[in-house]
Amino acid sequence: MAGHLIRRLQQVSFHIFQQHMEEAGYNLTPVQFATMQALKSNPGIDQAQVAAMIAYDRATIGGVIDRLEQKNYVSRVVSRRDRRAREVSLSDEGLEVLNKVYPVVEALQKDILDKLSDAEREQLLALMKKALA
């Protein structure tokens, strides 16, 4: 069934990501990487906006950001527009780490679908984008 295969492929993807991060000397999860990418493009957005941008649960994005803050990769400040919201930005260290791991993440993409030809990989990616549209 499609759901099972999608879940299995996600497990493979996560494992490959973790393996490559460890080999490169970083302790970063795919969700943390996606969060850092979103913050690079949108500094100062609030946690709810981060969750929406990376299609992640709003209730748990706070924990992801907590862990990134503990690593000194992000900083949070109370929003001047809405005192209930916290604006999140990459720290200088976070930007430096993101720039260093980006080539690693780019390189591991092919490993996730290593049994497919280049044409098959492109076709699968196009179909997944269509399914998610």
C-alpha cells in the first residue's frame, strides 16, 4: 500500500540523513535542518510560521526550536507586534553550520533513491510534488 511504502521511504531517508550528518560531525535532524533553512530565508518569523513553512506540527515545533536554541543555532525574542509570539532567527553559528551541512544534505539526496536511475528519480520527485499539490 502507498502509505506503508511512503513511511518506509521516510525511514530510509531519515536513516541516510542521520548517517551522513554523523559522518560529517554534526548532530542535526532533518526537521532541524528544514527549520534552519526556513529561518535563513525568513529571519524573525514566529514559531507558527516556521511550522507552516516546513509542514510540521505547531504543537511540537517549539521542542525543535528549543533544541536548536540549546545548540546556539537560533535565537528567540518576544515579538514586538504580538507579545504572545516569539520571533526566531538563525544565530551566526547557526548560519555557519547550515552553510557547512548544506552540501552534505545535497549529496545525500541521491543516496535516498540510489536504486533509481536519474530519469526515474526525476519522475518520482515530480509525481510526489504532484501528489502533494
